[in-house]
Amino acid sequence: MILDEKGRLFGKINIVDIGVLLLAAALLAGVYYRYFAIDRHSNPAKFDTLEYTVMLAEGVRQYSVDAIIVGADIYDVKTDTPMGKIVGKEVVPAVEQLTKADGTVVWAEKPGRFNVRVTIQVPGVETKYGFRANGRLDINREQQQVLDTQMILMETRIVDVKNLSKAQ
């Protein structure tokens, strides 16, 4: 007989004692797993390095160009989350179409105005629907985005996005 009249298993050990021993073993296993088996400093989400290029509103002044500093941290204004770092800046004189007196149309440089492209690197993921900076914020071509540094608030349009981790 497995249980006797006193509730002992095989006449030697009490069922309540077995339950207490199993509970203690489960508790010890949980403590070991929590504090020794898991690397708490590792990030379970593996982010790639995304690089995207934004175009500022065309025709900005020189002080706006000077306020964009390569290496500066950049933030999304809506969520106030870090977006990464500025890794490149391309400045070209702003041009516009002008109609001359004889009716011909020419491209003319606007004095004191510039078009600026800023390249930003950010940790993120590539999904089948596009790119997500920091795993949360969508960054896709032709999307409008307001970005902030310590020096300037920029209304931008994303012109290119690529995954640098896959390009290598």
C-alpha cells in the first residue's frame, strides 16, 4: 500500500513533508535563476544601427546652419526620446527658379540661404513595414519629423533610411 493510516508514503515519509521539500526546491531554483543565471545587463532586444538622412526646410539662414553640430545628440520633440547622434551635415546654397524679363526661367542662388541635409545614426530595428528608431518610433521616407538638439529645433523631412548593420 502506498499510503498508510497515518498518511505516510510507503510508511516512511509524510505527504506534507514532500510538499514542503518541493516548495523549498522550487524557491531555491527561482532564486538561483533570478540572481545567477540571468545576465541582467544584457538587452534582450538586439538593435541594429540605422542611418537616416533628413532635409531641413529649404532656405535656412547661416545661424541655423551653424547650430547644427556634428556629434550632437538629437531628440524627437513629440516623445522627448533620444533619437541618436548627428553624424553628418551637407550644406549647399539654396536656389530657386526665377523668370527673367525676356520670359526665360533660370535657377538662381538665394543669397544668405542654404539647404541642409543632416545624417543621423540611431539604434533601431527594421520590420516588414519599415524602420523603427529605438524600437518605438517609425522613421520612413517622406515622413515629416520635428527634431531637437540643445541648439536648434528642426522641422525635417526624411529623405533616406538604411540599415547599416545589414549593409556590412
